Amino acid sequence: MPGICLLKRNAAMGRVIEDLYLLWAAYDADEYADKILYLPM
């Protein structure tokens, strides 16, 4: 599932990784195909 993640400079990397993992585990990749999403992390 290729993509680009833009993060705030002061984002806690461990928290970002945990959040991305939860999204990956909870949703099917097809749900995100050809979409641009804003995920407040």
C-alpha cells in the first residue's frame, strides 16, 4: 500500500507508528485506494 505521510515536525514517532499500524490492521487496503485522506494524528 504505497502512500505519502506528512507529519508535524514535533510528532512523536512512536505514536505515529502505533496509529498507522492501527489503521493498517483495522481497514482493508481497497478502502483507501485512489483517495486522499486527512488523518489527525
